[in-house]
Amino acid sequence: MKWIPFELHTHTPHSDGKHTLLEMCREAKRLGIRGIALTDHNTMSGMSEARAVQEETDVVILPGMEWTTFYGHMLTIGAPYCDWRDLGPKDIHKGINRVHQAGGIVGIAHPYRMGSPICTGCHWEYEVKDWNDVDYMEVWHELTPSLKRHNSQALQQWTTLLDEGYRITATAGRDWHHSATHNEWPAVTYIELPEEWEDSAAESVVHAIAQGRCMPSMGPLLLMEAVMGESRYSVGDEIPINEDSEQTVTLQIRIVMSESFVPYGNELLVTRVVVESNNGVLLDQLWNEEQTQIAQQVELGSIRWLRAKAMGVMQEVYTTLVFTNPIYVRMMQSEAAEEEMYGCRTIE
Ligand SMILES: [Zn+2]
Ligand SMILES: [Zn+2]
């Protein structure tokens, strides 16, 4: 498996983008991004250029769309065109089902971006009756996303949903409209994919995002594994425990630079690693460049999810540089509890 840098939210002149697909993919290649999701507003017509652009730039182009409505913006990836125009504020699940049935996934775009009158429909207002239906949420939106106020609200909402037991994947999306030079910097979403992912790129990416094998980052890779005996669990995995079993894991954390996405190289300085969970902070350690790994034992007990972030300096500001999606923990019924539940204990 490999962590591959993607840009998951992009526009071209097929909606309101200012750069062509070819210009955008050339710039993506220059940055070291290996794939993009083309998510024009309410159309997939831009995909007609995808094959030629992909051949020229070697940047993989995934089919997607951004439903752009009065009640919010929803991203799709990996599905063919699915209609959204009949969806009222209480009907979002009807639309989500269409995407899921077509083999795609849905994500809420910039849930806390300012709505009307600044940007009508940009703020998420659909009634979500079951958050299990939402595959991902754009927790990092726009350039230098960790410094944007609306993203801290999105992070808070994502955390609340995790605490409530939902498994929603956090992603980054530049909402990329033009390739002009910026003072602000883009993030990417690293996606953990098998070696042969390009043979069925859309399917592999859809599966990985749905599983939570994603990491929004300004560049560094933050690799976290939970080791229990012979088993190793990484981001997106679930650790099964029961009351009678071992509940201690060793968290192993490493920070490495990506092989391809290194636009800021030495300009980012990681100084701290934090592991958060539904029970609060589990680990908070200083990090220096000579360090190769952090290892710490953690008692799982009532922990149901844990995720890591690396803090540091970017453009002279101290902020989050990368964060992982969670490793989840599931409390399985112990044998005794199961017997009680199903009444199958043999009485001698
Ligand atoms: Zn939008
Ligand atoms: Zn957009």
C-alpha cells in the first residue's frame, strides 16, 4: 500500500473554473499531485477531455461533480451523472442513494462556508437524517486550510460526529478554480492505495475514502499504527476488543516526506505530535527532526476512535500541518455477555 496525493475538489470552464482541465493537470503535476477528482458544478461534461489530458500529463482524473444547490454543496466521486434537481431540503438521502447505487461516494463540501448573501447555498443546510449515509466531509477547504475559520467549525462538527459513533472520512479540497500563483499554499488528501491502483483508479479511490484511508496534509506523511500482539492496525482500520481480551496497544508514529508532493520542502517544520480520541488527548509530544519514531502504550478501554495530528510552523504561523483519519475501536460482545444475550448458556 502507498499514500498517494490527490486533489479532490476542482473546477474548469465547464462550470466556473478559470483554467482548462489541461492547465490544471499540468499545474497538479508540477506540484506532485498524482490524481484529481473533477467536480464541476452540476455537470460532468468536462470528463469528455479527461482521457486526452490524462495521457498528456499522467495525472489521473476521476469523475465527480459538485451538486450546487440552495441548501448546500455536495461532492460526488466515482459515480456517473446523478440528478439532484428534485431534491428539497429534506430529501438529501434520496440523492445520496442514487450516487451509492451507481457505485460512487458523497461528501459534504465546505459545510461551514459563509452562506447567503456572501455565497448563496454554500453553507450546508440539508437535513441529514442518518449520518451513516455521508461518506466524507471536506474538513479542510481552500488554500492554507488550517488557518481558515470555517474549517475549524467543520473540524468541530466532524469530531462531534465521530464521538457519536459515525465513521465519516475527513478530506481536504482546494476548490480549485484557477492556476494563478498564490501566496497561500494548497493542501492535498493523501489516499492509501494498493500498488496497482491505476488499473481501476476510481474504484480504488472510492473504496479507500469510504474506508477512511485518507490524510489531509500540507506535505508531510504522518504514519500511525496501533500494534497489538501480531496485529497491526492503521488509519481506517478497526481494532476489535472485548472485555476479556487484551486492551493495550502500542501506538507507533513516524513522520516522513512524501515521494512526490513536496512543494514546500524544508519550509514546513514539524514540532509537535498529538493523538486525540473520544476520551481527549492521549499523547502530546515534541518532535524534532532527528527523531524517527514515537512509540507509546495506550489502554483502549472506552476509546472508540483515535487520530493523530502534527503541528508546526508554516509561513511563520504555528498550525496543524497534517492530520490522520481515525483508527476505530469496536467493543465486541464478550463470550459471557453473548451467552447471556442469546440465552445459550448450558446449565448443568
Ligand atoms: Zn461549493
Ligand atoms: Zn467547488
